[in-house]
Amino acid sequence: VQLQASGGGLVEPGGSLRLSCAASGFSVDSYDIAWVRQVSGLERDVVACISRRDGSTYYQNAVKDRFTVSRDNAKNTVYLQMNNLKPEDTAIYFCATDNIVRPRPCIAYAPVNWDYWGQGTLVTVSS
């Protein structure tokens, strides 16, 4: 199982970015996949995820209505569309996954519960 996150960069407040998480070794519609961010000096935090079961998506309150997670099964890639970015969204963004069948929505599971990680991509929101 391998994940490769990309798409980070510098963007002004109010701008948009789309992050990609390219998967190999498994199908993105067979595992829950989470987007996790780490603000400098703080712990990692799950901000969004997509469920293996039916593709349901879940979001942390801080990003709800601004971020959208989706997947393209043909490209075996999961995306995080980030709109109306704020300086507090500045962080390293990771995608994470594992093959555990979860009884609760994937957003309920802290980063420590995810086994496989991509390398992270830096998002900086600044004017």
C-alpha cells in the first residue's frame, strides 16, 4: 500500500487548491481514506475522509462547506478540493488509509488509527 500526496503550494487567503492522493497497491474505493493536516507545532488532525462503503464524505467543522473530498476510481486517486482558504489552513497535508472496517464514520478516528501514510504536501495560505 502506497500513497503519494501532491498539489500543495502558496495561495492567497480566499484562494483555492486541489490536493491529490495517488494510491497504489489497493483500490481507493475499497479502503477508507483520510486527509490529515499538521499545523507547525501541533498534532496531526483528520480534516476530511471518504468512506470505503459508499463513498460518504465527512469533514471537520473547521473546513466544512469549504473543503470537498472526492475520488476517481479510474485514476485510483482521491482529491481534496480546498476553497476559500484561510491562513489557519496553513499546514502539511497528508493522506492516510488502512483496510480496517470501521463501525463509525471515518472522521471519528484520530490519526493514530491510520496505518498507511503519504509523504505530505505543504499548503501555505498567506498574502
